[in-house]
Amino acid sequence: MELLRQIRAVRPHVRLIIITSKSTPADVIAAMRERAFSYFSEPYAMETFEQMLKLATTGPVWDEGIEILSATPQFINLVARCDRKTADRLIQFIHEIADLPMKRETR
């Protein structure tokens, strides 16, 4: 998270997707607070990652959209912009926190 803070200090609107081998709900919440664009821990569906990467690279000028008001690993109070891209990002964060089953890839 310290690297994310340092990057934000220099480039506040850069879109950062965190990829890690393992995480905790507290890690994901910290990434959300530091305005990471998205968060993935292994294992993750490549299709889901590709969709998030596309959102990060093709979207219009990006401005946060998700604000944590208060949070613990069991409860999150947040405000989110009401649009599909923000909802997709939020679903990925919640997936990481709640350890939900992975979406199956379709071919």
C-alpha cells in the first residue's frame, strides 16, 4: 500500500490494478481506501482480469467513484457512483473480500 500511496502522490489519477498471490479482507479494504482501480488475488479468472484491464484502459478520464466511509473485514459502509463500470469494479473488490466463488470462463 505504501507504493500505491507514493504513486498517487505523483500521479493521482493513474489506474492501478493490484495483483497478489494472497490477501486478506483488510488488504482489499486498504487498497480501496487508497483508490486502487481493482484488486485480484490468486487464483483469479483470466476473463475477469481481462475485462477489468479493458475497463482501466479504455474508459474515459477516470475519477474514483468508490469512497469508503468506514470499514472492517465484516462490514463496509461506502458510497459508489451509480454506473456499470463502477459496479463491476465494486463487485471485484467484494469478491476478494468475501471469497465468493470465481465466475466461470466462457469460451
